[in-house]
Amino acid sequence: MKYAMFFFLLFFSGVNLLAQSDPESKLKELGITLPEMSKPVANYVKYVQTGKLIYLSGHGPKNSKGDDITGKVGEGTSIEQGYDAARACGIQLLATLKDATGGDLKKVKRIVKVFGMVNCTTGFTDQPKVMNGFSDLMVAVFGEKGKHARSAVGMIALPNNIVVEIEMIVEVE
């Protein structure tokens, strides 16, 4: 009986260890180095934690030089470029999330809710295709924990003419 309990615990511990992914390793595999968390541009904070939930403020996309990625989807910016901008925005959010978790992305239990705003023309209706750049990144980094509820809406303008702005809610352990 003693051995049966040992193997039972070992088996389930092993399953849990295998089920857990290492977001840092995933980022490395994807060739992503997270930047330093950027400073707020106005009178707000980048995130607030209440209980086990972290609310991340809206973030915009930045290129490898740290400059805003700007443009309007449907007018000089393609869906593919919007997708890439949403992915870049995800990298900025991950940098802030890493700060919010004390440097340990393994604390993420679930990406819960994402609100994506796409700077686009009046008749543009493919906001979800643009936002997939963000969602695909979260699933690539966190696996099942990265799947989330999401809204993807069009905006006539965003601050500094950025292509997308994304905010999210994350549950941590």
C-alpha cells in the first residue's frame, strides 16, 4: 500500500511537471528577448494586481529600436502588418507581465481576457485577423494557459497613431 501511494503521487506529480511549460524557454525558442518594461506616458500605472488577477493597461506595439509601430489598417497598413504589430504589442505586454510577476512568468495561471483595439478605416472589418498576432503569441508562449476570451474592435484613431492597443487580465498563482 505504501508503494502504491508513492507511485500514485509520483505519477501525478510527473504529469503536473510535464503539463507545466516554461514561458522563458518558449520565448527563447521563438527568438524573443523581452525589453525592459516601458514607463507610463501619462498619469497611470502599467498594471494593478488585486487578489490573483493582474490588470495590464493598454500597450502599443514597438519595433526592435523601441519606436512606436504606427499606421492605419485598411489605409497603407495591411492585415499582415497589423498582425505583426499585434504580436509586437504582445511582447510589450509580456515585458510588463514579467515585471508584475516579480520576474517569473511561470506564475501565470491563465491569460483570462484580452481587449484589442485596431486603428483602422471605417469599412475595415477584419479586426480579429489582426488580433490573432497577439493571441497566437500568447498560445505559443503559454500553451493552453494562453487561450483567452477576447474582444477585437476597430477604432478611428489610437494614441500616437499606433496600429493596435491591447490590454489584458491575467490570473496568477
